[in-house]
Amino acid sequence: MPYRKITDLPEPVQKNLPKHAQEIYLETFNNAWKQYKGDEVISHKVAWSAVKKEYVKNEEGKWVRK
């Protein structure tokens, strides 16, 4: 199901991504949800892909902006 706010996102997303990356995830997931007619697996994959376009894990394992 689509997410209404970043606090509704899965716990791993909330715990690991910075706020801006969470916002990207939320918006992209919701758009993919509509586009792929509620396919949750694909929607999560598309959302992670969008995050990875702007963020990368650093040597310490934290997500940082490219």
C-alpha cells in the first residue's frame, strides 16, 4: 500500500536513510505503486533504485549524498 508519510516507511528505510533519501523513497514508491498496479516488490525495488541515484553508502556503512 502507498505510504502517507515517512514515519510510515519500513523500519530499515527509516533507520538507515537520511530524511531527504526517505522523501525520495516515499515519493518514488508511491508513484511506482500506481504505475505497477500495487506490485509491492517492484515498487520497493524502484524506490531503492531512485535513492541510489542520489545516495551511496560510505565506508562506515552510512548513506550519504553523492
